[in-house]
Amino acid sequence: MLRDSLIRRTPVRLALAFAVLVVAAYLVAAASAFTMMRHELAKRQDQRITELFTLISSNSDRNGDPDLPEAVRAQIGAMRDGTTVYELLSPEGRVLAANIPPVSVPTGWSNQPPKVFGRTGDIPFRVLVGDVNGDRLLVGVDYSDVDALRETIQAAMMWSSLFALAVALGGGGFIALRVRRRLAVVTRTLDRVANGDLTARLPLTNSDDDIDRVSRQVNATLERLSGLVEGMRTVSNDIAHDLRTPLNRLRMLVSEALDASERGEDPQAALTAALAQGDAIGNTFSALLRIAQIEAGARRERFGPVDLGRVLTSVAEVYVDVAEDAGMRLEMPALPMTGARPVRGDAEFLTQCFANLIENAIRHCPRGTVIRPALRVDGGYVLADVEDNGPGIPQAERKNVLRRLYRLQRSRTTPGSGLGLSLVKAVADLHEAPLTLEDARPGLRVTLRFVALG
């Protein structure tokens, strides 16, 4: 199929583009080098002709006898390959020495075709014409050496270009094959995820290249997706189990109200209890929706600097009287609850988070319990604690109590839906603040670790 053709594959296209780029860069560099070499060769050719001209001119007058023709004839005798031409004319135009027919060539430097000198072929001559003590001297050398060197260089460039092209295509093909194999693994992994296997993860090569970094991000996304799906499955099971009792209780209360009405009795008490039970069920679903909203991160764009000390102090002030009515003591901390560096977050969610922690302590601890909210600074972090000296939570249960609708066995007789710490966990995750539950010896200490701003 056309869709699966090689040319439509991104790695192959990248390999071809890489090969074309390498060859093009090589050709540009080779052309520049050839131009410079040709210029240097032409310069050396002119230098050679100048040296010959100077050598002959130096013999123009030896001991007062004109010896220039002999010098020209000596050069002609030494050069028998026909690549060099000489002509010496007297002031009257008479040929004194030459290896070419009489020619009319302008004075100075010029390039002349070979036919001007009676030669065949197409290799031109570089010619210098000048005056030597009244005589006219012509020295010319053809470009055969330069032309041969040029052909050699062009052949070398052609073969090296082919070699560079082969290396570029081979290297690009090898790279494309490796990338294609890795992308094929990505495709197969995502196909497994699409078919419901949320345990599938992309393999990492530890090369820290682009594909590895993308793979880490995809794996992190899959990890979060797996957690969310598992959370939904757990919530569904918990709702099916934990809400069955309140729904059955609601049905019983409604049935009692109907029976009372049929007997002519006042159903007001049963209906009031049923209404309260319905409100409790509604509050549970509202809390679940609230947690889902927090976990979706829909409010992250509203994040701004938040003074945790101010938030924790305001929450503690609200619950001082509530704790006192329950026979407990909420200690307003003497630590600097204000003045710590702000953190980035949502003040409303953080307020609800700390309110849930204090309310949980009040609800599940016995009379006489002391609750201590506190704020600490640790390097670049701000740590918010809510500690009590109550019965605490067993080590084996500390992970479970963060699940939705999960309640300890001893807490099933107290009011609540088992969503308080789940909401705290959702807010902590939204703010990327690790949540820890520790033994306060005695009691429980819940700590949220925020990154400080500035």
C-alpha cells in the first residue's frame, strides 16, 4: 500500500534528507576548494612564464654582444614537447628565433587558442609579450599541465562525492532503521494500551535522547492513566459495597414512613431521618465529584502565590471551638505561621484540605486529644503538619486510608463517608506536594511538603 511505502516513512525521509544535505555540503566545499586551486594553478602558471621571460631577458646583453636569440634557441631546444612557444622579433619585425610561425599577439598577458600558433587541439596558451632592449619577445605555455591536474581533481571529486553519497545513504539508512525499530516498539506498545493493557510501558535505552525523553513522558502519562483507571475501578467497587448500606437504610426509612402512614401514624420522624440519609448520600457523591475535579487539574491555571501560614491559621481559628465542644484542644501554634515563603497553589483547595485534616482528627480521636497544626521551613520547601496524640493509624493501613470510601474498622460507627483523606491526597497531588502519614508517638502526623516560591 502507498501508505506503507518506504518513501512515506519518516525515518527514511530523514535519512534521504541527511544524505542530500551531506552530499550538497560536500559539493559546495569541493567546488570552493577547486576554485581556489584553479586560481592558485593559474597564478603558478603566470609565475612560471614570468620566470622564463626573465631568464631569457637576462641574456639580452652579455659582454656587450647581443645574445638574446641564442638564449631563445636554447629554451626552444630544451622544450621539445610543444607545450611552450617562443618568438623573438627584431625592431623591424624580422624573426630572430622562434618555434612558431610569425603571429600578431598584443603586448602583455593574454590567452590564445592553439591554432594561432599553428597547433592542434583545444588547450589554450597563456602568453606574455614584452620588449627586451628593443626586440619583441613572446613566451607562451599551454594549459596542458593545469588541464590534466583539473581533470584529476574533478575525477577525485566525483569519486569522493559518490563515496560520500554512499556513506551518507548507508549511515542515514542505519540511523533510519534504528529509529524505525524504536518507533515500531512505540506503536506496538500504544496498540497494547489501546486494547486495554494499561501495564504496557515503552522501553528505555538510557541514551537520554529525544525518543527516550518522550518515552519517559509517555510512560509517566500511562502510569497516571493506569492509576486513574484503577482508581475508578476501586471507586466503583467501593461505591457498590459502601453505599449499599446507606441506600438500604434509606429504603427502610421510606418503608417505615409508608407503614406509619398506612397505620394512621405520623411519618414525620421517619421522613426526617430519610431526608438526612439522602443528604448524606448526596454529600458523598458531591465529595466524589469534588475529588474528580481536583484530580483532573481543571483549576491549575488559577494557581498563584499562597501564604500557607495564613491559610492554616484561618482554618485553625474556625475549628478551635469545634474541638472544644468535642472535648479536645486545638493548639494554635506558637511557630511562625506567617512570614514563611509562599507556595504556588489554589487557596480554596488548600483551605479545604487543612479543614479536612483537622476535622478528621476531631471526628476520629477520643476526648482529651490535642491537635496541633504547624508550619515548618526546610530549605526550599514549606512543610505543613497536622498532628494529634490520638490512636493514630496502623502502618499497614496508612496507604489504604487514602483510598476513596475506605474506612478503618473502628471508624465505621462514626459519621463520615471515608473521603476526607482522599480529598487531601487529591489536593496534595494537584499541588505536587508529597503527602506522608507518620507515627507521632502517640498519634498521627500528616505532612504536606510544598516547594517554596522565590
